[in-house]
Amino acid sequence: MSDVTAHGASVRIEHCGKTFSDGTRALEPATLDIARGETLVLLGPSGCGKTTMLRIIAGLELPDEGGKVLFDGKDVTSMPIERRNVGMVFQSYALFPNMSVAENIGYGLKIRGLPKNERIARVAELIRLTNITGLESRRIDQLSGGQRQRVALARAVAIRPGILLLDEPLTALDAALRDRLRGELNRLLRALGITAIYVTHDQSEAMELGDRIVVMGKGRIAQIGTPREIYFTPRNRFVAEFIGAANIIEACLENGQLVLPGGRQPITSRINLAAAVAMVRPESIRLVEAAGAALSGVVDSVTFNGEKQRVVVSGASDKLLAVDAPNQVQIKPGDRVGLSISPEAVRLLPPED
Amino acid sequence: MQYGASSRRGAPWLMSHKFFVRLCLLPLVVVTAAFFLLPMARLAVTGAEGPQGLAGYLAILVEPRYRATLINTVLLAAATTLVTLIVATIAGMFLQRHRFPGRAVLIAMLTFPLAFPGVVVGFMIILLAGRQGLIGDLSNRLAGQKFVFAYSIYGLFLGYLYFSVPRVILTIMAAVQKLDTGLEDAARSLGASPWAVQRDVVLPALAPAFVASGAIAFATAMGAFGTAFTLATNIDVLPMLIYTEFTLAANFSTSAALSVGLGVITWFILALARSFSGSAVAAAG
Ligand SMILES: Nc1ncnc2c1ncn2[C@@H]1O[C@H](COP(=O)(O)OP(=O)(O)OP(=O)(O)O)[C@@H](O)[C@H]1O
Ligand SMILES: [Mg+2]
């Protein structure tokens, strides 16, 4: 559609680990394939190695011995970042304070020796595309956070990179602006058809932007999958708890039923287990009449947050159980409630440690 | 009502606050008057009390010997500043960015001469490049000829370098530490070669540190006396000239005029450099 349409490259990382010179093991050897044009999100808590992985792909960090990075099947492991043709957006934006907005956006083109008139045309188009018309000659310290973010993005895509790397680009902004820019960013990435790798620790951002999500924990890849897969079929307790709200139930499993303090809860499989770990999302639990319910408990607290209310029930499971109830239901702490959970909504997780 | 009451209560507090500020100004006023205004005024008056009157001030520019000395001094100070900035930037950048065994010791050694007076620096230059110096010995053994330059303008230049490099290195190191490495990563991701990164990102970011530390190096070199005094055989720099006029010729008015001239010219060149570098930074931006 536009002059800035980039052709994404495919990316493969093979056995890429990272041990820093001080001995910190930031990343266990990981292998990952990213398809051309895909938006892949690296998601995980602080310090889990997301930035390290991104910097290895960018070429700012060398993987440990044996690790390889391939772009479109070509080994680029030893190629420095300045020759990899990747666009980067940093959390701090890293805009050049000694250059104006237009000069920032045009810097990569100038370095590439693009003729001045082409450069001006391309910069103008990016300014339009990122909605910052009128700011061309501003200095960076005269911009708001959201405007800086757009300039950083425009600068990164101006060079028509094969791969766009974004390290928590929205984290520094306030919530409302973050939501708006998230939508804009999503549209832009789709329009450009670029391969994007997006780092965040915000799971709703990951769900909205990612074709696939890589959930990371403690330097390891915990799970790779589409947002739906990650949400509905988490592979382990870490993923289940990190993505969305999750009730973790530890109980004994008899004849396909979890034996709980407040009753019994059937699951889909028929196995017996002395110590099973299961997960149920709050929105999969329905409040019903206590009388006759297979599982029941007492309301501990109710939090109203507009679109729904979060009801915490005690005595039903081994721990408190979070339940999402419709916002109109009249309920208060101390009420006795029954809980209805469909067997499909209960996901068994591998017991760990 | 509430507001009125509180502002009436606030008024005396405001008075005492103003009084407090004035009280704080007192030391500044005293120091300015005692150490700056009064002696400077006296110096300026003395400068005009010679046989030529006010024209005595022009002597520094008109009299061939004075003018030659002035040019010498300015050139020497400018060369010192330039070379100091180059050496200190490269060294400071390396020291700040790399961790290696012995780094702390090296930094300590580099900054060790900070406390040395000019006399000691001059003495060290003589030990290095004087008639009995290391370099002379070495060149004598290798080439059969004693290479001696301690007493020339090159010896003085070396002494000034030795004097100013440690000071500037510390300033540059502090500035390098504050650099955002993200900017360099960003420039590289956009395709900039290591040279382009230095030119477009690092040096512009260090510009304020260059101006500040360069000004100090220049002013120090313009007024340095101890080193020149220790080495002085055939070099004339302004501070030496002032000293000679003052002590040997007892020519008070000329030495006063030269002193004022030294101050004004240094100040003028620094102002010029600052405005030039200011516009250069803006033009680069
Ligand atoms: N240059 C370095 N030297 C030593 N250790 C480092 C270095 N950079 C990162 N680490 C360590 O590596 C681990 C992973 O860091 P990384 O920056 O990749 O985390 P992250 O997932 O991006 O975290 P955040 O969400 O806080 O940005 C951390 O424990 C960090 O302290
Ligand atoms: Mg990070």
C-alpha cells in the first residue's frame, strides 16, 4: 500500500544461550522460529531474559558458544547490528537529542546515503503514517512521551528493516495512552507486513499484539503458542499463573473427580492421582444455589469493578477461589454459594518440583 | 475568610524568608568585594598610572615584545587545550567503558599529578627532557646525540599537558558515564559505523563537557606560572613577563596593565569559543 511497506525476513535462533562475563546466566539455550511477517511477543516477568534474547537477535549481544542466529536461513551470528538491517525501538526511545524529529527519522536513510529528496519524501510519509505531522522541526525534549514513542517507531521503520524489534515500547506511558497506541501499533505492524519481535511484561498487550507468544521465566522458554493456546491450555503452573487470573487447585484425584473441602469437582479425564495440580479461570466458574450444588463455599469478599464483580470464595477449594460474577448479582460476604464448573474448564497441570 | 486569615499569618513568614535570603547573600557580597572588585579596581587603576597613562593598556598589543609574548601564550594555551582534549577524550572513554585488571591503579596514577604545583611539573619535565634527562640519555645511546627540549616551548607544552590532562580526563570520564548507551545502540541499528556513531552521537553528547573542561585547561595554561618559571631559559609567556616586569624592573603599571590584559584576553577567547561551540552544537542538531 505504501512506500514504506517492508518485506519481513524470517528468523531462526538455534541453541542461543547467554552467560554474561560476570557469570550471570541470563538465557538458557533456546531455539525459536519466527515466520516472515509474524508478530512474536516475548512475555515474562522482569529479569527473565527477554531483553537479552532481543539483543541477541539484534546483534547487540553475542550468544554463547554454539548459538546461532539465522535471518531468512542465512547465518548472521557474527554480523554486527549495523549490517543486519533490523529496526529497533527501545523502552527509553533513545532518540538523538542533538537532532530534530525529522533528522531523527531520516538518520538511517542519511547513513545509507539516500539522496536528499528521496529522504525528505520518505520522512514526510512516515510522519504522516505515525500521526506526528507538525512536529518535524521540534527538538526531542519538546515532545510528549507518546510523541517520542511515535518518532522512535518512525525512525526504526524508516530504513525498511526486515525485522522490527521492540523492547517494551509502551511501558513508559500512562495506561490510557498505552491502550490507544497499542491499537495504532498493531495496525501499523499489520500494514507493514513486517516481522516483529515485541518484548513486554504486560500480558494483555501480548495477547492483543501477538500472533504467537513466547512465555519466558528465569531465562527459559516456558511455552510457545497462540494467545488462545497460552490462555486456555497453559503447559504448566508458571504459565497459568502469569497469563490472566488463575485458580490453582492442589487436591487428590479420585475416579476423575477432584476431592475438595467443599465437595467434588469432576474433570474430563478418568485418572487417579494422589497429588494433582489443576487450574480453573475465574470466568469459568458460575455461582449457583448452594443447596444441591456439588461444590460450595462461603463468600469471603466481593470487589465490584464495573463490567463484572470478583467474588472470592473460601472453604470450597484448598485455597481461596476467585470467581467472576455478573455485575448485577446481589451478593455479600458471608453468603453461602454453590459453584458450578464444567469439567472441560478444569485443566490438569503437571505437578512440579 | 479562611484565605484572608492564612495569608495574614503568612506575611511575617514571608518577610523573614526574604531576610534570610539577604543574609545568605552577605558572604557572596563580602567575597566579591574583598577578593574581586577592590583588587581588580586597584589593578585597573594602577595599569593606567604609567608614563603613557591609559595607552599603557595598548602596549600589550602594540609593543612588539609584548605582542610576541601574547601570541606565544595564546598559541601555547590553545595547543595545550586541543591536545589535552584529544588525549583525555580517548583515554577517558576507554577507561570508563572498559574493565580490566589494574584499571583502578591506572586511574589513580593518572590523577596523581592533580596536586602537583607547576614547579614540580617543571622539575619532572627537566628530569624527562633536560640536559641530564631520560630522553637525552636514551637518544645519546641510540643516536649518539643528546636530545634536549625541556627548556624550549616544547618542554613547556609537555608540562602544561601533564598539568591539564588529569583534570580533563576526570571531567570526560564523568560525562562518558552519563552517556546513554541506548543512543549508540540505536545509531548502530540504523546502520551507523563505529566512526559515524562517534561523530553523530557520542561527540555531540560530550560537547558540554568539552567546552567546560577545555575552558579550564585553556585558562590554566594562559595563567600557568610555576612550570614556566622552573623551565624558563628562553621562553616568554605572559605570566613570566608580568613577573619580570614586576619584580625585576619594578614596573608596577606595566605589570598591572599586562595582568588586566591577560585576564581580559583569556575571558574574551573563552567567550568566543563558547558562543562558537554553542552555535556549532546547534548547527549539528
Ligand atoms: N550486561 C549484563 N551483565 C550481567 N548481567 C546482565 C547484563 N544484562 C542483563 N543481565 C542480567 O540478565 C538477566 C536477564 O536480563 P534481561 O535484561 O534480559 O531481563 P528482562 O527480561 O528484559 O527484564 P525487564 O523486564 O526487567 O527488562 C537479569 O538477571 C539481568 O540482571
Ligand atoms: Mg528488558
